[in-house]
Amino acid sequence: MKKIFLLTLLAVSLVGCSTEPRQSVVNRVSASTFSLMEIKTIGKSAAELAEENQKQLEEKLGEVLSFCLPRLSGYEKASSDQAMRAYWLSMSGLVAGSVLAPGLAAANAAANAGSIAALSGWAGATNFAGQALKTSGLSGSTIAETRNSIIKNVRESIAIASDGNKNFEERRDALMKARSECIVYEIAVPNIPQAN
């Protein structure tokens, strides 16, 4: 049992130390500018100008939605994955500390002292690691909360941008705000680097 524990500890240490640091890269589309100018062509009627500006706003709304959707949808999966990792880490500690260690103690505490200590240590360490994940925003709940907050802000901006009773400037500003929310999302949400 002692050899298995030492081999497991060695394997975890080697895998943990061999992962390369991940470089964050800004998506080029995120860095591109976004402009929308009201059409004020002389010689056209107010109705014609309103129709052209409406069409322009609708096109930009489609661009903003196409820009935001993959980001927000992708991070839903990231949130779920992080929550699942945190859950299984917690469960392994629970089983080690409340089932395996007491079982070994009941069987023969003196003979299993090393294993009991290792399993009890694992139970305590996973509790600490779970709290550290939560504190650092890597438990899944932080991503979900941030994502939901940004979706709320995007929803409010899209409602203004879609409101035909608002003037052009208000609608344009709302579209720009919605897009900027999706850009900020890439910065706001932490993630766990993946090994290649």
C-alpha cells in the first residue's frame, strides 16, 4: 500500500510539473473596431433615411449577436467542466476520509497506520483545494455568475438596440455596449490551463 501511495504521489508530481504555462491570446475579432454612423444623406426623405438607418442597425445587431453567442455558449461548458472537477475532487476526499480511512482503522489500525494517515491527509487536502478553487474562481460557480451577469447586461443592451422608439444614438450606443460586454467576458472569466 505504501509503494502504491508513493508511486501515485510521484506520478501526480511529474504530471503537475510537466504542464506548460498557457499563453493568453486575444482573439483578433475582439480587438477590431466597431463603428456605426447615422446616415444623413441630403436629398432623401426622413422615411428613407429612417429605413436605411434601421437596416444598418439590424445588420450590426446581427453582427453583435454572432460575436457574442459563441463566447457565452463556450463558457457555459467551461463552467460545467470546472464545477465537475471541483465536485469529483471533493468526493474523492469525502470517500477517503469517511469510508476508506475508518475502514482501515477498524480492520487493523496499527498495521494500516501509513495508509490511514495518507487517506486522512488526502481528505483534508481536498477540502483545502476545493476552498482554494472556489476562492480563485476556478470552481465553476464564478464563471456561471460572471456569465449570467454579462448575459443580463447584453440582454438589456439588446432590448434598447431593438427598440424602434429610441433614437439612433441610443440604439448604436446600446449595440456597442453589448459588444463590449462580450469582449470584457474574455478578460473577466478565469480558466484552468489545459495541457497540450
